[in-house]
Amino acid sequence: MSTAAPTAPAASTAKKWTCDHCGVAVSRMGGEKVELPETWDASAEGTYCLICRRERAAQAALDGAPQGSPLDVRAKLRRAALIEFEVSRRPDHGDGVIAKACRSSVSAVAAARQRLKLPAPGQPCK
Ligand SMILES: [Zn+2]
């Protein structure tokens, strides 16, 4: 019996990564070990693909909403959570890039960035 590590290591390899939520799997032909995809997250809670990570972020925001919140309030919370998720996932990306990814507006992304107290990204290299 070995001492159990309290948390999973940040970067690890496995023959196959399977999302605990949707079951999508990442592996390499030939069975070589692959690193956890950059967009995935493996923690004590489980391993999740990007889509499910987004979904969980949105769900967490909805779980925090008061009971019986109207639909539009919930939709707003969900959208804000998705933007916040994207901004914190890649704070170095420009607001415009993230806005596009979230199908949102640049100002909504900038507001999320302020809420999270994340600095504005540097000028992107072109
Ligand atoms: Zn998934």
C-alpha cells in the first residue's frame, strides 16, 4: 500500500483519457501514452473534456442561483459563467477571440475579465 497523493498531478500521461461526464476518450493508435489534452482537466473530482468543463462551470453557476429564478436570469447566469470560464482558461487571449468563442460581445468578455480581476491581455502578435 502506498501513500495516496491528495490531488492528481497537473500533467500526467495515460494510455487513454476518458471524460467522466460524456465518455469521450482520447488515446493514441498503438497504445502509446498520451498527455492529458491541454483543454481537459483532471482533478480529484474527475477527468473532464473541455465541453463538459464548460458545462460544469455553467451548471455550478446555475446551482448557485436562487431557487425559482426566471429562465432569462438563469440564461444570463449561464452565459456569464461560460464567459468567465473561457477568460480564466485562457486569460492571454484577446477579448474579441473569447467573445467569438462564446458567441458573446467583447464588452461582456471585458466585464467578465474585470469580475475575475484578470489583467487585459497584451497586444496579440500577428
Ligand atoms: Zn466530456
